[in-house]
Amino acid sequence: MVQINLDEVCRIVKDVSDDHLALSNLSRSQHTKVDGSIVTSVDLGIQASISERLQNSWPNIRLLGEEMTHVQQSALLLNLDEPCWVLDPLDGTTNFVAGFPFYGVSLALVLDGFVTMGIIYDPVRNEIFAAKRNSGVFVNGKPLTQNPSPNRLSACVANVDYKRLTESLSNRLIRNPPYRSQRNLGSCVLEWCWLAAGRFQLYLHGGEKLWDYAAGSLILEEAGGVSRTFDDEVVNCLTLRKKPVVAACTPELFEKWSEWVFSQNSSLSTYKK
């Protein structure tokens, strides 16, 4: 496989994103997609420009972007034994349009369904999280500094997206949460990074697409955290179907958190140690 310099890919993601976001106040057209989500000219512009830059540098590596058609995306997943970029050009578009400063750009390199490189850029805070498998996590080129994590669930902060969870699990989380406090920030890709950094400790999402979790799941793993689907499977990029995810910033918290989640909902598979 061709050698790819992580710093070079980071520069591409950052430079392209900054250029398009700098122009966003001059032109920011938007429309609603079939699934009800919003897409703007910034999403489309970032995807087109990153795709072009990557193609120029690594012409033999394909790219799967969120703003491609489902048919195009499905075709790209037919050749899983070849490397493929997976791009979310602007995750948190609703936040971006509303002026809520929490959105990011995510790029992953996938081979055989598993992520080998992940880059997530937060343009608001000028943080770029980057990881290569078995090489750790870096933020702006320096090793990630993690906040200390508590040992008890009751002392943790959780990021929970309720809208795709079952009613029974949502009710239990609302009425009898095992954690100290809960947030939902609206950008999956940055939520993975903040979990990896220990800015909150627990994560629960009822359905993410591969561009939501591809880069972030590797960043969390390289930071020492753990994530699984609700079927206790390793998060991978083998399908376009949405996957529910449970995760924590340490293995110890993951064991406690996942056991609580599955014990509260009989419709979900029981977590196996």
C-alpha cells in the first residue's frame, strides 16, 4: 500500500476547510435532503475540494463522501480490499447554519472495512485530531493530553443522542441516569474527539453512518477508549446502515457503562465481557 504522510493529509483537510469556511459568510446556500438533513454550499464545496486535492496526491485511492448519492456510496463499498477515503465534509451542519459553534470535518482512510488513519478538524477551536493505527493520537501535531477520568459512572458526564434510542432505554436514561450529567452537542465527529480527550467520559448514540464514526472511532481507540455497536461488535466501515454505538474513554468505564445500557433494555443484545 502506498505510504501516506499524516501531516500532509492534515494540511489538506485544514487548508481546504478554512478556505471554504472563510467564504461562507459571502455565500451559504442550503437545501434539505431526502432524509430531512440540511446540506449547504459549504458541505459540497469542502467535499469537492478535498476530493480533488487527495486525488492529485494519491490518484489510486477512491473517496466516499457523505454528499455523494447512495448508489455511488454503495458501489465504492463493493471493493473493500482496496483503500478508500471516507469523508464527512461538515458534520454538524445544523449547528453551522444556526450559528452554534460546534461542527467539524472528518476524513478516514479505510482498508478491508477497518480504519487505518483518521483526521478530524474543529475549525472553531482550531484543533485537528489525527491518528494512525498503533501510533497514538495527536492534536495540532502534539500528543493528545487527556483529562483525568473518574472511576464511577455516577461521577461521569455522558454525551447521549436520544432521538434514535428505543423509548424504554430513553425513559430509563431520563428518569434514572447512572451518570452525573448529560449533553448532546450535535456533531458526531467532534463528540468522538472530545470523548477521546476525556472532556466527557461516556457516549451513546442510536444510529451513526460510517462517515460519522470512521475517523472518530480510531481516534478514540488510539487514545485508549473503547467503542462497540449494540451487538457487541467492533465498529467498522463495512456497511452504509446506521449503527448504534456505546463508548467510553477508558476500558473500565466502558465495561460499567455498556453493562448498564444493555441491562436496561431487553430488546438489545446483552454485552458479553
